[in-house]
Amino acid sequence: MKYESLSPNLLKGALENRLKEIQQQLLHTKKALDKAPPGRIRISQKHGHPEYYLVTERGSLRGKYIPKKHIQLAAQLAQKDYDSQLLDLLKTEIAALQNYLHDTRNGTAIPKLYTSLCPSRRALIQPVTLTDEHYAEQWQSIQFKGRAFDPDIPVHLTAREERVRSKSEVIIADALIRHGIPYRYEYPLKLSKGQQSHTIYPDFLCLNIHTRREYIWEHFGMMDDPGYAQKATAKLCLYEENGILPGRNLILTMETQTKPISTRAVEKIIEEFLTSSR
């Protein structure tokens, strides 16, 4: 598999959200400045305590003393000074973000350099960043030997006629297929426990094609069985020892006889971990 020397640009969504937030803050700050009282505040120290003065004349350093009972006026004037400086910083950041998004074509300039070439030229080139489709195709093409099926267990097939071990795994696999998520079923993974190496077969190894992150998805389907639950706990401990943690690179779903797998939860998990570009 060809690897990328430059990871995909994942800034677009974050920068667009940042730009939107700053633009909203700019409007809010402008409205606040329109309502602010006239003048500015001068603060001096007397015997270690601050004194506040309202300055209304341009160039003046004196101003009118603001007594403690009018401390709210002092706060409004201080906020006004802050907002005035903030306004300039917001405008600067808005311009910088807009320029970046424009100049990089919303972060797509580098991958589009490759995709804009004719197929015969692309065949001669190794791009620094692969397209999502090309990366997914290469990742999915890795050959491996999974765990064998016992001859006496039921046959469960996914939408792409791949055999899995349970109806719940069919639900997960079919959801991944619908969303175009590349996955490898029971891909062998070597993990360390102490000085020993163990090969385990996670239910699904999934790829977020936008971030290039891999996630192990384990479904524990008989958690009301004490023996099964004990084995599941041991497996989770092995994952933990190898830096594979829920919420980081490990997805977990569970069920019992009375609480089956939730298709809604499966959809939410896919949206959160496997289709997001964050």
C-alpha cells in the first residue's frame, strides 16, 4: 500500500466554523459598541487601590472621578475599550481565514493538482496526498486471512455476501456498507501482553477515509452471560494495555437478550467516528 507523505487537509470544516463564529462575534461586538456610553476610562492607583475616571476630552489625561456607586459605568467603559481592540482583532482574523480558504480552494488545492491531471499522467505520479477514494481502495485491497468458521454454526451474510458470526454483526456491517465505510472483518491484530505476543481478531477494523484513522469496532453480543462477559473484560484489558482505548481508537457496542443492539446507536457511532472529518 502506498502511503502519503502529506496527510489530508482537515482544516476546512474547523476553519469554516471558526469563521462563522468570528463573524457572529463581530456583529455582537459592533452592537455592544453602539450601545456603549461615550468617553473612555482611565485607571490610576491610590494607596494600592484602583480609582476610575471618565475621560471625554480627546487627548486629556485627567477625566472625571467615578465613585464606587457608579462602578457599573466603569465596567461599561472598560468593556468598551476591550471591545474596540477586539473589533480590530476579529477583522484581522476574518480576513486571514477568508484569504486562506480562498487561496487553498477551501483546502482542496493540493489534491486537486493531482486529480486535474489526465489519467495517463496520473499513472506516472505518486501524489503527496491520495484522494479519499484512492486511499480507501488501497486500504480495502489488503489481503489477510481471518478466523475460520466452525461448520456447525449458522450462516449470516452481509449485503456484500460476506459471512459474519451473528445477526448483530450483519446490522453493523450493512450500516458500514451503506455509509461507504471501508472495513476488514476479523483482521488479525498482534497485541502484546507482558513479554508475550497475542493474535486476536477484532470484529471490524474500520477506516475513516477523511482522517485516515483506523478504529477497531468490537460488538459484545452476550453480555448477560457471565462467562462471555468475563472474556470480553479480558479482551478490553488487553486492548487497554496496547493503547487501544474507547473513544480514541476503539468503538464498543454491547447487547443482552433483553436489550438488543440499537440500529440508531450504530448510525450515531458511524456519524461520530467514521464519517466525520474532525
